[in-house]
Amino acid sequence: MTMQRKILIRWTNDFLQLFYPDYCSGCGTLLVRGEDVLCLECLSDLPFTGFATERDNLVEQVFWGRVRIEHAMALCRFDKGNKLQHMLHRLKYKGDRETGRRLGQLLAHELKRSPNYNQLEGLIPVPLHPRREKTRGYNQSHVIAEAMSPILQIPVLNHYLIRQHHSETQTHKGRYERWENVNTLFDLLKPEELCGKHLLLIDDVVTTGATLEACASLLLEIPDIRVSIATLAFA
Ligand SMILES: [Zn+2]
């Protein structure tokens, strides 16, 4: 598809949304007044983990022995075929930023209720490679962080952690190879400005944790810094 065609389709979609009603991102039913992106049923069906207040939860365990994380959590469990998978697919591949915004808000409210996350000073979205961000039109982690920022009243620090090289597809690699590969992917700009801060790394999904580990390890080279992790889902 040519770039012009993509832009035209995006414009058309934006235009149509002005006149057509919204449908639930989880099940596709028509939303009623008061519902935002998700219908009440999908919202109450979300498989929340409760990890925000749970010490040594499964997401924290992912990073044990790998990198020193203060706190880590995921909002929901990611099961194959559940509605959340459908929502995250829309966020990542269908240009549906609204789903990212809504889930980001839910994530922020969950963190706000937990004493573990009340001393954060910056939200750092895991960066996407610029080429991929250009084709997708946005970085989904940044969309999530932007939605969280006003609720937590913490700024998004988007220009410190950057991605440098394009990685080949990592699906068929083992954890060590993958770590070696992702470890050269990120770089820090003006790290001295982050000294002494407690930062929250944000991504859509945590699976092996390799990407988040690489980001956290790099950030932890800064003196007197603390890093926590929050994602929408845990697979
Ligand atoms: Zn629904």
C-alpha cells in the first residue's frame, strides 16, 4: 500500500468517526452513553491481576536474578483468545490508539491505589524503532504513558531512552540470544537529568521480559536511580 493511500485511509477513518457511533473495542457492540471505548461487560470481564499491591507477584518474578526492579506489575492476564488479546491487537496493528488510551487510564487508576507506586517521578515508554513507529503512526507504549500521565500527575519522559538499531525478528531465538540482541538496541540521552529519580518503565505486554530488562539495565547505570515496571498485560 502506498503512503498516500495509507494517509487517505486514516483521514477517511477519522472523518467517519465524527459521524458514526463508537463500538466496544472488546466485543464490537454499540457503546451507550457513559461507556468509553469498552462496554460495561467487557470492562468487568477484564482479567485483572491485582499485582499492583502484591509483593513478589509473577511479573516481579520474571526479573528476579536479572535486573534490580523496585516494583513490577501488569494490569491484566493475557490469555490466548481473550478479549484483551483482541484489544491489544487493535492497539498494535489496527491503529486503535483509543484502546491504548482507555487501558492506560485503567492502569493508572490501579497504580494510584497502590502505595508501591506513589513516589514515581517519570513515566518512560519503551521506545519503538523509529521506522516501525513511522509505519504504525505511533508508539503504543507512548500512547499508554500519555493516558496515564494526567491521572498520576507524573510527566512522560519520552526523549531520554531511545532505540538505535533495527532488530531482526526475534521469535525464533532463545532468551540469551535475545538478550544479547536487545541489549544493543537502546541508548540514553542526557542521563544526568534522570539522576536520583524513581522511574516507571511502560510497555504494552510483558512476556520474556527481555526488552524491559534491557531498558531497565541501561537506566540503572545512572547513579541513584530506581526503576519500576508497569504493563497492560502479562503473558
Ligand atoms: Zn464489549
